Amino acid sequence: MGTATRTRHHRWAVRAVGTAVAGLVVLGLTPGTASAAPSDAEIAAAEAERDAAAAQVGVLSAQLAQAEASAAQAYQNAQIALQDYEETQAAYEAARAAAEAATAAAAQADADVAEGRAQVAAHARTVYIQGSTAPGATALLSADGPAQLIERAALLEAAGTHRVDVVGELEVLQEQAVVAQRQAQTASVQAETLQAEAAVALAGAQAQEISAREQTAALAGQRDAVAAQAAAAGQEVTQLQQEQDAAEAAAAAAAAAAARAAAARPAPAPPAATPSTPSRSATPSSGSSSSGSSGSSGSSSGSSTPAPSRPVSNPTPPPSTTAGAPSASAVQTAVSAALSQKGLPYSWGGGGSNGPSYGIPPDTRIWGFDCSGLTQYAYARAGIQIGGTSRDQWWNNRDATVARADLRAGDLVFWASGSSYTSIYHVALYIGNGQVVHAPQSGDVVKVTSMWFGGDYFGAVRPAA
């Protein structure tokens, strides 16, 4: 009912109450339960307050929706940045291992060179002690006979060949040592570079995660403010309607009572009859009109149009199913492993193949899982290594995709902020019957929820195929 209609309605109610009460006073009756109706100014002020409250709720709701979208985007960015860090950190660790291996190889090469040099030095000392630069000739000349001469000649030839081999091997070892040292230096530099990049990636991811959490915390206060505004507006409208209904009901009751009293009063003498009697007899008709208006008011206030539901997005369909049937035992093991962790806190960067762990800052004191840590653990229990980040888990199983209509228990489902797999920010384990188990976000726990799709649904893969 609009403001003008309500005002006219109340003007009628005020007039009806006044007329009915005047009639009852004439008849000697006083309506003890009747109360004064709100004035036009009071009604107008209440309606203005209600409209202002409704407008404020609309403003706060719009701000809240924008803040929620901003917090969700910050959360997605933080998850993507976390994966950047984890991949860079893994590359750093691999480079560090390569540097250590190269350093060990260089050390072994140096040792081999030292040994080769020792052999050459020993040969040089032997020649010097014998006092001849041609000890072979002396050995042949001192032979007792042809047989010994042939034997010594063969030995000398072998010894000479060995000395040549030792020198050649020494040269090779020296070259290998130089190469190993260069490789060790290159690997060390690469490791240091990756370590610095990992530190930058971690700092960026942490900043975005903290920002997302701060925005989420601020939303709680804004949400309470919106709820309070909505409640106040609703109470104001309810009170206004109750006052209007009470005034209309009182007017109708007074008019009906006046009509009944007039009908029960003996007919006046003919000389005393006036045109006012039939005019007053029309009051019940007015009362009937009041009753109908009251019913109209109730219908108007009770038939408010529900708020439209949020539009369901229509994302690009995921790839067709390329995966074969899954291993039942692997699926059962993975699903059971994930479900066994229900209630464990979400820990940013926490968890992995070996189970839950403390996360990275700011979750260094929270023992639990993040989304990819949970799925990695679940499939590790089934003997399947799927990777440590959600986008790795997609990429490593990209040849076993599953269409939305073909989802089965054990499939991994993904959400992303873009069309590239590098924008994947969340993964969950589908457990069948339209449900998933996952580690949602900071402040939450590992739990089972209904499967959802939406505009950011990226697709699914089947590691157990």
C-alpha cells in the first residue's frame, strides 16, 4: 500500500472513529476499548523513517556484496600466489640438491686428480733414484739370457704403456674437475636466485592472504550492521501496520456498535424524525467499507514480493571425459583418508603426502591442511602421487579429464579465476551423491559440503583411472 493510500485510509479511520464515538455519546454508550488513531503527521513520519531505513539497508547490502567479492578475489589471488611460491620453492630445493651433487662431483674429481698426480710423481722419483732416464735399457742389458730378455722387454712395454695411460687419465680428470666445479658454481647461483624468487613470492602470497582475512573479518561487522538495519526497518513497518490495523479495527467496531445501538433504540416519534436517522443508518455501510479496506491492507502487507534469487552462471562446459573407469580400491582409500581428517583446521600451506602439518606464515601455529594438501594426502594413502599444488594436480592428470555429467567418487574438482590452469585456486575431492570433501579456507575446517559449479568451475580429473 502506498503512502497516499495509507494516509487516505487513516483519514477515513479518524473520521469514522469520530462519527461513531459521537453517536455512542448521544446514545449514552462509551467505547472503553477504543484508542486514538495516529495522526497524519505521525504516520507520514513513520513511513518516511521506514523508507529511509530500507534505503540504508539497500546501500549497505550493495557495499557488503562488493566487499564480499573483493575478499573472494583476494583469497583467490592468495591461493594462486601460494602455488607460485611452492613451485619456486620446489625448484629451489631441486637446484640446491643439484648444487650439492655437483659440489660432491667436483670434490671427487679433485681427489682423482690428486691421486693421478701422486702416481706421476712416484714414477718420477723412481727414475731419479735409478739414476737413468732410460732404466729399460739397463734392465735389458743385465738380462741373463734370451728368455729373461724377452720377459723383461714385455714387462717394460707394459710399464711404459701404463705410464702413458696414467698421464692421459690425469689430463681427463683435470678436465672433469674443471667442468664439475663450473657446474657446482652454476647450480649454486641458480639455487640462490630461486631462493630469492621464492622469498618474494612468499611475501606477496602472505600479503594477499592477510588482506583477504582482514577483509573477511571486516565483513562480519558490516554484515551485523546490515542485519540490524534490516531488523529495525522491519520492526518499524510492522509497528506502523499494527497501528493502522488497530485504528481501522477500532473505527469499524465503533461504527458497528453505533449501528447496532441505533437499530435497537425504539423508533422516535414522527415529529422528532429527522433526515439524520437514515444518514446514520448508512454508517454500517461505511463500516463494511472499513472492513473491506482493512482486509485489503492485510493482503498488501502480507504479499510482499520475494527478493529474486541470484542468477545461476552458465560457465563454459568442462572438457569431455577422457578418463577411464577408476580403480575402486584406490578411490575407496583416497575418500576414506580425506574423510578421516574432517574437523581438522584449515592451515595455509599445510599438509601433504605424509598428512597434516603446520602451515606457513600466518598459519605457522595451525596444524592442518590447505585444499591441495588434503587431496595430496588422500591419494598418497592410495599410493598415487598427484602433486603438491592444485594446479599441479590438474596438470599431472590432464589426460584423464571428466565432464560434469560423468563425475564419480574419487574425482578431483577444480575452480579457477581464469581460463588457464595456472589460475586454479581451489581443489576438492568428489565423494559421490553430489558432495565433496575439502579444506575450504582460513577459519574453516575440513568438511563435507554439497558440490557446486558456478562461473569459476574449471573442470575435473580422475587420478584413479
